[in-house]
Amino acid sequence: LGKSDDRPWDLAPGAFDREDESDDCAFYKTDRFVDHLDSTALKQIEELIGSLIIEESPAILDLMASWDSHLPSSVKASDVVGLGLNENELKKNGALTRCVIHDLNADPKLPFPDEAFDVVLCTVSVDYMTRPADVFRDVGRVLKPGGLYLVIFSNRYFPPKVVRMWREAGEDERVIIVEELFRACGAFEAPLTFVSRGRPRPENDKYSGLGIPSDPVYAVYADKLGGESGRRRPVPMRAFDEPAAGGTEERKKNVGTTLRCPYCEAKLDKWAVPQTPFTEWPNDFFYVCFNDKCEYFIRGWDSMSAQGNTGSYRFMYNHLKGTIHPLPVPSYGAFKDGIIDD
Ligand SMILES: C[S@@+](CC[C@H](N)C(=O)[O-])C[C@H]1O[C@@H](n2cnc3c(N)ncnc32)[C@H](O)[C@@H]1O
């Protein structure tokens, strides 16, 4: 990966090319005080980081840092070093105790001694590395044995500076790419993954009108080899998951009389069946749960993706046959124009 002498697989030439090969130091000189993700995704990232850091007063390296390190106040770090390219952004970062300007694409060797850190974070930035294998290997050097390397990413990025392999990969393939980077450098335990997608987009977000879910959060993480035997980090939770409601199966049996979703108990909407030349439904309408916060719909994003599909599905009840079905939907907004006012 990014190095010809020890690639774990053959990569097409140009896998690490970028549309904009101009000097990164010059490009990132311009201040960008932006949120890279919506607030739901950022909250998830903060909780993920908080749940995985179990060290007391850890020394933390924030790789490719900007003005926000996403560290929750529960993490009481002894030192937080931000390595990035924009001095003003790093100075604005209240979590940092030190800032280091260093171009990882020009020199992937980290300017720190061996075993200097307990935790290394890299948030929404791994896709900008042109020599990721070398960087990952060096993260293995600067971490203490058993230290945590946590790489977080989403599906938003600035295309001209992102490597071609990332742009051409699907979202699940990107998880595999990062897992492979962990494995290839031989410094870490088997990497673990975390995925949260399909949450409702915050209403005040500038893209909320597009009918798309909140930005997905993917993470791949592992401890450096040689840590305390038997020590385990907690399995991170998805921040917004409610415990699965009991009694769903019972409620499914009664949908015909309650006309409520058995998963979230919201009232089902009458939904006019679209008549197209390809479908001939005997029904004029079905009953559908259009609650965007319904756990069935939210979990549907993951199940559809696991089957190689996009979108999610909503709970649907066919009152003529007394049967229940998933109604595949490509977006949050899809089919809502078919809701019939009662
Ligand atoms: C999308 S931003 C993410 C910033 C921050 N990690 C966060 O979560 O908000 C990407 C960051 O990577 C840094 N970066 C890009 N190319 C870099 C390079 N060659 N060496 C070091 N840092 C780089 C930039 O300074 C920029 O702040």
C-alpha cells in the first residue's frame, strides 16, 4: 500500500494519485474553520472517542488535526499534540497542548520519539494520505505497546486532494482499505470496526432538505501489539440507539387493528400505491411507517448496505392480505408525496 517493496496486494498504477498534486503546505495555508460533518455525526465521533480511550491521563497525538479534536471533556489527557498543516486552525484548537506543522505526504516519518503516545487519532483525514502504509507503520513506532490507534472517516471529502483509490472505492470497501493498512504494517492487534449510519439528519443542517441521512461514521481501530494481556476496550455503542423495544412480535400480530408500527408505535400513514407500467397492485393504498426516527428504518441502512444495496426500507402493512413487508426506499424523503391525508 503506497510502497512498492512490501505491498500486500497489487494496486493499479496511480492508486495514490490526486487530481490536485500541488504542494499540500501551500494548499492548507488557507484557514478553513468548517465543520466537516453534520452535528449528529460529530456527536457520534465524540462519544466513540470517549468510549475507546480508557487510559488515565493519556498522551494523545491528533494526526492531521485542525481546530477540533473531537475529544469529549471526560478524557483528561496529559498532553494532546496536534499535527497538521494550518497553524491558525491548530491554534484555535482548545484541546491541544502542542501544535506541530508537518506534511505527512512529503515526509511520512512522524517527528516524535518511539513510544511517546498512548493514543493516536486520525479523524476524517486518512483519505488525504498518499503514503498511508508508511504513516501507519510509523504510528506503530510512536505508540506505546497496547496504545490505541483510532482512524475515523465518513463519506464526505474534498475530492481534488483525496487519493484515487479512495474516490473509486465504495463506502464498505474503504473500511477494508483501512483494515488492510492496519494489518499490512504488522504493528497492531487485529483491527476492529465501528459503523453508524442512517440516523436522521439534524433539521438545522444545510443539507437537511436533500432527504439524505446524517453523515455516516466509520471507524477502524486497534491496539499496538505488546499491551497488557487480557485488557480489552469496551465495545463502542452507537450514540443514539435506544434499547430495542420489547413486544415487537406481539405488536406485529396486531397491526391490522392498531394500524401502528410495531417497531416505533407511530401511527401508520396511508400511502397511495404508485401505478406504473411495471407494477400492478390490487391495492389503492398500503399502510406505511414514515417515522424517520423508527429503529426499523434506521437499521435498514446497514442491512441494505450489507446486501450491496443502497437506501433503507420502511415498515409496510398490506391491509387486504393482512401481511407485512419492507418497502425499499432510496432516501429519507422518498415516497412521502404519496401519503394520503385521512
Ligand atoms: C478534513 S480535515 C480534518 C481535520 C480534523 N482531523 C477534523 O477532524 O476536523 C483534513 C486535515 O488534514 C490535514 N492535512 C491534509 N494534508 C495533510 C498532509 N499532507 N500532512 C498533514 N496534514 C494534512 C489538513 O490540515 C486538514 O486539517
